[in-house]
Amino acid sequence: MRYALAWLITGLLTIFITALISMPAAWLVPLIDQQTAGRFSLAEVEGNLWQGSAVIGIAAARDEPLTALLPGRCSWHISPSLLFGGVDITLENSSVSAAPIRLRGSGTRWEIAAGSMTLHADSLAGLGAPLNTLQPAGVMKISWPALTLTREGSDWLINGPMQITLTSLSSRLSPLKPLGAYQLQFDWIGRGATLNLQSLSGPLMLTGRGGITNGHFHFSGEAWAQAGYETQLATLLGLLGQRRQLDDRIVTTLEFQ
């Protein structure tokens, strides 16, 4: 009887481990949908939970159609140490990053190793207004030192700086191309973030500050045309906000809540 019970337990463990190993990657889809309130999801999923690939999609809002957030396919490898409480995940997408991105940790605290990605700015339109109206195009480089993720209840809190550099930026609302180059400095602080925007070059100058508070994005800033480009940028500046006189130039007030 004892041997029969031992064989039964061994058999059940074997079935359980086999099921875990062969768990289809598609099971991740409802989990990601739930954790991101339907804003992000996976499409064209292949492989299993531990090693697979998919296209990452983004929606402007829940129940909105998904568009591809990143070009190409993203692949992942999850270490079996996850079964024992450890986290060791490697993400790869040669279309946006020359080196893999690694997440390591345990329990409620993870670390995202330093890394960078290069994207096309048109993917920003998937974030909704006002970017879906501006339809930006250009090159966007995102870089960061090590970031930390901490879980509190059902929320994931992120801490650390992130820099986004936009070059050769243009918009379908303006015939003038490019509009310029810009740098955004994010500082992630738990459930929120602060944002500082500054112009690096270009006929369209942008500056301002904002952030994310309680899940809502807010930004206040100014836009103006460099001397000689006022007429070419008049339509775009008029669509961005209210115009007013500031010292010796006319600026457009940028307010997004």
C-alpha cells in the first residue's frame, strides 16, 4: 500500500510538472489584460509559458482596438526558479534593442537591468489623445539605469529615472519636416512620475513639466516657433493650444489633463 501511494504521488507530481512545462503561452493573455486594465495585450502568441514569443499590442482605452506597440516579435525566457519564488526573465526583440532586457528578483521586489530601446515615434499614437491626433513620426530612444518594481497589494510600483530622446520628429498636422529634436526626463516614483520636457533643436520649440498622478497624465508647458518659421508653424501651434504674448514672442500654452 505504501509503495502504491508513493507511485501515485510520484505520478501526480510528474503530471503536474509536465503540465507546467507545457503550459501554453496563450494563458498569459488574460493575465496581462487583467493587470493592465485592457491597455496592453499579446497577439500571435507562440510557445509556452517558459519560452515563447508574441506581438505586444496597446489600446488607447479599454475595449478599443489593439495596435502594435513595438515592431517585430518579442520573445521571452522565464527561469524555472519562478517555481521557488525567484524571478529571472529575459526579454528579447532585435527590432528595438541590441541587447536582451533582464528582470530579476524575488517575491514582491524585482529589478529591471539597465538598458535601452529604439522605436518609431508613430507607436505613440496608440496612447490616445492628443498623440493620436498629432500622429507623430520620427525616432524615439528610451534608456534607463536599473529600475525597481515593488508590489503593494494588486499594484506594481516603479522607481527610477528614464530618459526619452525624440529626433527627426514630425507630425501629419504640419508640412514642415522635421519639427525638431526633444528630450523627456521621467522620474518614476511609486504610483506616479514626474516629467520634464526640453527642446534640443528645431524650428518648433517645446518646454514644460508634468507627470502621472493617480493614473492620470498631466502636463503644462509652452510651444513657439523659431524666428523665420512662424508662418509655417501657425496652423500646428493653433491646434496645440491658446496663443499669448510672452516678452518678445508669441507662445502657445500647452495644457493636457
